[in-house]
Amino acid sequence: MKKELEYRLDLNLKASQLKSEFLKHNTLFESLVENKSEIRNLPEADGLAVVSENYVVTDGVTPQRDVIHEIVDWAYRNTEETIFMSRSFLKDFGNELGLDETAGGIVIYFVEKSKNELLIWFRKEFDDHINWAGNPEKKIEVFSQNGEERNIISPRTSFEAFKEEIKGNSRRWSSRNEIAIQSIRDVILETSHRQYVTIKRLNEQLKKVNEELDSFSYTISHDLGTPLTVMKLNAQMLLKSLSDISDKNKHKISSIIDEIDNMAEMMHDVLQLSRAKHSEIELEDLETRHTIDKITENAKLTFDTPKSVVVVKDCPNVMADKTLLHQVFLNIINNAIKYSSKQDQPEILIEGMEDGELVIYKITDNGIGIPESEKHRMFKIFNRMDNARKFKGNGIGLSIVHRIMNRIGGNVDYESSINGTCFILTFQNPKFVKQL
């Protein structure tokens, strides 16, 4: 009784701390990701997967991400419960879902089904290399000695049966584990409600501030262009005229010119981001081949990578705005050529295909790749991956692409591995738009 009370008090303390951490973040997904280790440890799980839409963030020992997606699909098809718990998941569904020993037991909590938000806890398959003393179900046999009946344990037969019984199972989820998961659920529900109320109250203010901020960004980016040009010209003239200065001072002036270029590029990208949201758009049936060829040719010069091999296959027409379409292909193709430029044999494949009412373009490179852990923030402004730091950039380009594709009724996504990245652009098919 004392131990149970101590456990409840400790759990309440940890839940309170978790609640405080949750409220530090703007979205539930961020709260879950930033506190994933604590969420995994409370019910004593070996691994945790935080799922939101198509994003998966893991902690500890978990199945591969494609298997996690299979488990999510299975859960939607097979359970109506908010919380599903099993210690024999591997045994029951291992062949069907391609599971391994990391998913002996499982707990699935549907945070919000409509948004495909789930928490999945994993326990590894029970280790069958245990001592005989660990078998809770030893077989008892009766024998007679000196006229008296005595009980004896039969370890050989019962242990083999026990090993067979636990195959494909994990350790049992105890009542304490269930209480811990319910405490996590309560924290999520309470903090989500608080966040909802706060967000609802701030939405109107935020909308107004965003409009003013976009307007300010547009004005600043546009109006500061001339002063920056003057600064750069003066620095270049100064560098050219001072022939007797030391190499160290020449380097300083050159650094000033480089930083002016960086600032100008960032301001240009911020301006494009603002235009992508507020400019008037005119959707029309557009050819893409000429635009793609021109961007590709310029990009090879810009990133000084003449050895890059760019293969352009079919380029079906798309429904888009001419100016915005150029921005989309410019950012994606530039990234493909830039991030593959340090390979021994840089290769980029650009291919479009019709798929019913859609036209899908894939731009594939053999560059540095994108870590799976970065996927949930790839299209956020100023986000840059650690492995991209050695390349010039400001983290705005993909935000521009994401905003434009949403405005023209399309979508942008990607697939990536250590062997490179494939960006997938989905447009409306003009053949079907014309029939409406």
C-alpha cells in the first residue's frame, strides 16, 4: 500500500512536470516531440512513435518507419477504441504487418483521429533466455514417497512450454502502465484545451499582425534594394582603388561585399515569399519544358557545377500561374543541383507524368539527402538541416514553394534517403480543368 501511494505521488509529479513542458510549445505535435523521452518512459516502454499526418518521430527502440505506417493503417481499420493495448502484437499480427522483435507488445493511443495523430508505445519481444526461476507457471507433479504424497516441479517440460508460450509476446502491460498512459492522455487533453482557447483568442490578433508583417516585409525588402546596391558598388570601387592595401584588409572588404550579397539574396527571398501569399494569380494552361531548361542551364552556372548531368524527360502541361510556377521550379531545381554539386558524378532527373486529374513532377538528385527527423519542419521558414550548413542558403526557398503550391491548388512533398532526394510536385491537370 505504501509503495502504491509512493508510485501515484511520483506519477502525479511527473505528469505535472510534463504538463508544464507541454504549455511551453505552440502546437501539440511540438509538445509531444520535445517530450518524447519522458512520454516513452512513463509506461516503461522500449520505444515510442509520435505520428501526425505523414510525420513520424521516434524515440528508443522502434520498428522501421514504413512498418510504423503499416501499424497506423492497421489501427484505423481494426480498432474503434481510443486506447488499444496488446502484449502479443508480434505473435498475432507479425506476418501480416512485417513486424520484428521491436514490436512484441504495443499500445496505440488515438490523440485525434481526424488529424491522424497517434502515440504508439512499443515493447520488445520477451527474451526467452531467462532463468528457470523466472518462469511463473512451473508444472507441478505429484509422487509418493514412504506412503506420503509429495509435490515436485518439472522444470524441463514446463520451461519448454513456457518458452513456446511467450514467443511473440512482450512483458505484460501492468495496471501501473495503464495508469501512466491515462495520465499522459489527461495531460494531452488538458493542455490541448488550453492551447485551443489561447489560439482561438489570439487568432484574430495574429491574422492582423501577419498581414502587417507581410506588408512590412514586402516594403522593407523592396525599399532596401537600392541602398544595398549603392553599398556594394562603393565597396567594390574601394577595393579596386586601394591597390596598396594589405591582403588582410582586402579580405575584409571582400567579406563586406559577400555579406551584402547574402543580405540582398535573403531580402529577395522574403519578398518572393510575401508575393507568393499576396500577389494576384492567374491560373492557366502552361508549358514547362522551356522554363525547366532555362533554370537548369542557369543553375549549373550559378553553382559552378558544369559536370552535373541533368536528364529532363516528359514535361506535360500544368495548371498554374506563370510567375509562381517559375519560382517553384527555380527553388526545387536550384536545390537539386546545389546539394548534389559536391558528388563525384552529380545527377538530376526531372520527369513529369499525368495521373488522371493531376500532373505529377518528380525532381530527383543524388545529393546529401534529408534526415527523416527533419521532415516535420522542412517547409518552415529559415529551417536549415545540419548537413546543409556547408552550402550557401537561408532556408526560405522551400517555404516559398510550399506557399505557392497551396495557392495554385497543388501540393509539394518529398522522399529522401542517404542516396539523395526526390521532390514531388502535384499540379492540377489542365485537360480536366477545361472540362469543368
